[in-house]
Amino acid sequence: MTVAYYKTAGGYYYKVAGGRPATRISKGEFEEKKERARSPECNKNLGTRQGDFVVGDKVRVKIKSRGVYDSEAEGIVERKLTSKKRHTRGIKVRLVGGIIGRTICVFK
């Protein structure tokens, strides 16, 4: 199941899990999840080329909401949406659970 955490422009923190509605969380819980997400096993040198990962790999993506990349999510790649061999901002993918975003790094 894919879980995403994000902060709104109004300063509220939310957690979205799978297809369920967003749940409001505390700033402390948001910061804790954000710190844990910055694990050393995520390779930031990977993710801009098609050969860096395959369907089924675990990746971290940036989610674009209303024209702004403001939240991140981790999950398993269900499908690659970018057709080019290389993309400077990251390959666009759909994660299991329906979240769409550009890859930041790949867990290997």
C-alpha cells in the first residue's frame, strides 16, 4: 500500500493511504515520517533514465499538485508513463495505489 504525506498551504499536515480519504496528522508525526524517509538506502543518482529501475521496484516520487511539486510518496512502480529514454526531472510513473509522480530516487 502506498502512503503519502503532505503539507497544505494553510499549514495543515495530512496522510493519504491507498484509496482512502486523507487523514489530518500532527506536525510531529509529519516531521518524523519525513526524517525516516531520508534513508541512506535510497539512491538519488538513479531515476532519470528508463534503465535505472523496472516495474515492481520501490521508488520515491514527487507528486505534482496544482502546478507545484509539494509532496513525496514511496511505493512500488505499477507502470512507467514517460516514453523517452531519459528525463531530466525524473521518469513519470504510476505507483500501486494510483499515485502518479516523477521519480526522485530508487531503493536498491
